[in-house]
Amino acid sequence: MKNQTLAILEDLIQNTPNSNWITIETVDKKTIIDNQKLYNDFLIILDGTLHLENKNSQILHFFTNSHIIYHSPFDLGIENQLRIIANTDMEVAFVNREFFLNFAANKPSYMEWLLTAVLRNSSGLCFELMKHDLPTEPRITYTLQSFCDTLDLQADDDEEEYVEIPSYLNKSKLAHYGNVSRKNLNEKLDILEEKEEVKRADNKLYIRVESL
């Protein structure tokens, strides 16, 4: 998917009649991406990770390399209710939606690439919202599993049982992501650690590989 994304982006850059229709930008960690940028463009993540959160700071979904944010909050009428925040230093591309759709009209593989990316994110977000029906313990486990799946995180060693959760998903963000209080999160992590579903060491959190 990543190689295909880069190839399509290169083709678009070479054929755009207006250089402003495709821009590549660096984004610093913790930056809130201006929703105005998504008014006419869609966003492609080239490197790094960001998340979508609502006005209550509840994290709805994570996005990483080759993921696309296509729908503008302005199109949905919720521009003041959602924020897109960089979790790491990033490189992203903004592509004019009208230009892309016109250019891809004669390239079915490009349309298929876009639809696949949008559907993947839409289904991922749908499952993220469904997790709130789960009891707290399985919800925390599912939240960590979903995070690892989205970022395609793997254990460093084939024999290792646990995957390390990146430090930017700290307890505060995990609580917002799993929709639990910090106190409840700590209590449930203790229980999950006793069950060996997670482990904690050197201020790091790990999720058991066999659960993924």
C-alpha cells in the first residue's frame, strides 16, 4: 500500500497543472492540523502518526503511514467538533480533491486505491465506536489491539510475546482512547497484568502478541 501510494503521488505531482493542488508539508509533533486545509484537499500520511479526537478530547481513531483523511469536517458540518493532532513529527501531502477525481477518472486503479483507503478508515472508525459497548477490561484490551493493528506494530523478536506500545499513547491518551477514567484504567491494567494480557516495565506498556 505504501509503495502504491508513493507511486500515485509522484504521478499526480508530475501531472498537476497547478503546483498548489499538491503540497507536501512537515508537521511537528503535537501540532493541531488546521481543518481549513481539508476544505478542498484530502490528506495523505507519508510518515508519522496522528489521531482524530472530538471536542471532549476523546480519541476516536489513529492514522499512520499511507492512511488518508478524505472527508472534510466542513463537508460534515462538524468543523468545530473534531481536531486532528500529530502524535509524532510527520510528513503529509495535501491533494486537491477535484483535481484528483478528474485525473483518476480514466485511471480505475487510482479510484480503487482511494476507495480502498477510505473504506478501510471508515470501517476502522466504525469498529472503534462499537468498542464502547464492551465492558471495561475487554474494551481496554481491544483498544490496544486496535491501535497495534492500525499501526501494524510487531514484536521486535519472533519469540517475543508482547508488543511495545509507543510512548505517545500514554495513560492519559489511553484513557481518552478507551473512554475510561484514569483511576479505572490503572485498576483494570493491574487486573490485565495479572492475567498476563499486558505487562508494564520501565514505564512502558506492552500488549500480548497472542491477543492480536
